[in-house]
Amino acid sequence: MKIGIIGAGNIGATLARKLAASGHEVKLANSKGPDSIRDLARDVGATAVSKEDAVRSVEAIILSIPFANYPDLAGLFKDVPTDVVVIDTSNYYPFRDGAIAEVDGGRPESTWVSEQIGRPVVKAWNAVLAETLAERGQPNGTSGRIAIPVAGDDPKAKATAMELVEATGFDAHDSGSLGDSWRQQPGTPAYCTELTRSELRSALQSADQSRAAGNREALIREFAAAGGKLTHDEIVARNRAVTA
Ligand SMILES: NC(=O)c1ccc[n+]([C@@H]2O[C@H](COP(=O)([O-])OP(=O)(O)OC[C@H]3O[C@@H](n4cnc5c(N)ncnc54)[C@H](OP(=O)(O)O)[C@@H]3O)[C@@H](O)[C@H]2O)c1
């Protein structure tokens, strides 16, 4: 598949590496321009391009930029055919992104993203830590394989996103509509807790929207206080404990 990725950081570059390794043709873009990611793109098996080029002549587009920057992408999709699948990996963290009233008021993050860019999106890969994505993928059929929730309203677009999630080494789990995608946002039991498919199904069902923002903030405070001293497994364990 021809894929454009906007955002060449922890998540975008890792997705580029994994999708290129599984045979996809990947273009990678950032905000500073292709010259600034030429070496990175070569290293991960992708081609460095501008944002405009990343959305041209592709079958899927992955957006992986800081949440507050999505309004920058408004207008980018005006000539992109409607059958091109747009996948959003984002999460909202007010300490980093500033307060966004609609999302604080309960609008699912990816619904807000979709409104900013003027396109339907599928939400995927948001609920795995960058290290999980980079290091913990496994071949299909491996016992204990970690599952990733994939939410969206268009069945065909969601099927494409799920195929790509599987290609990155994780079970793709259909987590419902975009309206339901608050169930996989920060502060919920499904978020960055490294669950198998059956565990993920239960976690999504048990999510409590009224607790999510409080859990998210409690975890951020805890991680900040630890000053980078927690191991990856300790972070996952704290995510599980606080959101249970
Ligand atoms: N890190 C994680 O563990 C994790 C896990 C799951 C989901 N996520 C979510 O995935 C998204 C990306 O996270 P990340 O950790 O990969 O971020 P990151 O490492 O900070 O990388 C962000 C990338 O986005 C690019 N960018 C920023 N603004 C842009 C714009 N207006 N147009 C085009 N490119 C732009 C940056 O390019 P420049 O450097 O050129 O500005 C950079 O390449 C976030 O929404 C995050 O919440 C993160």
C-alpha cells in the first residue's frame, strides 16, 4: 500500500519503519520540511517529503503530530480523494497541548481531530506507548500478543487501518465507532496497558468516562514526580493500577 505519514517523531518514525519493513511504500513528513528528516527517512526505509506530498497519490494517511497542532493541517485534504483512509494516532494532554474546551467537555479526541482537518478519521495506535510499538510487536498467532484498539465509523476505512495495525505486530481489535473512542483515551483501562485481545475487550467495556481525565492527570503527576526513573514495565503497571 502507498502510505503517507505526517509526523516523524516517536510514533510516526516507528510506524514508518515497521510499515516499510512489511512491504509498504512509505512517505514521511514533518513540520520542518523534508531536508530535516532525509537521513531518518532513509534509515527507516521511507522517503522524506513535504506534508502536501505526503497526502498525494497514497491509499492511507497516518497523522501522528502533537494534538494541539492538528488545526495546522486544515485545508491539506481538500484534493485528497474520499476513499483515502486517514488514521489518527493522537492523544490529548492538557499540560502539553493547552486546554481545549470541547475535548475537556467530553468530545472524543479523534472526533475533534476530524473536525479540525475536515475529514473522517480512524483512531489507531494511540493506546500503545512508543516503546511498546517499537519493541513489543509479535507475529500474528503468537500467544499473548498485545492488541491495539481501532475505532472508526467507516467499515472499509477501519478494515484498512486494522490491516496496517496487524502489519506492525499487534492484534487489531475493532473498538467501535469514533464516538466510542473515548474508551481508548488516556486515563482509561485500555490505554497503554499492554493487553491481549480478550483483556482489551473487557477493558474497553469497563471504561468510565467520568474517571478518565482524573486518572490521566494523576498518572502524569506521578510520572513527573518520578523524574524519568520508572521503567517501561513500571509505567504500564501504574497505568493498569490507576485505571482499574
Ligand atoms: N509517544 C508516545 O508514547 C505516544 C503513544 C501513542 C500516541 N502518541 C500520540 O501520537 C502523536 C505523536 O506523538 P510522538 O510522541 O510521536 O510525538 P513527537 O515525537 O513529538 O513527534 C511529533 C512529530 O510531529 C511533527 N509535527 C508537529 N507539528 C506538525 C505540523 N503542524 N505539521 C507536520 N508535522 C508536525 C514533528 O515535526 P517537527 O519536529 O518538524 O516539528 C514531529 O516529527 C501525539 O498526538 C501523541 O500524543 C504518542
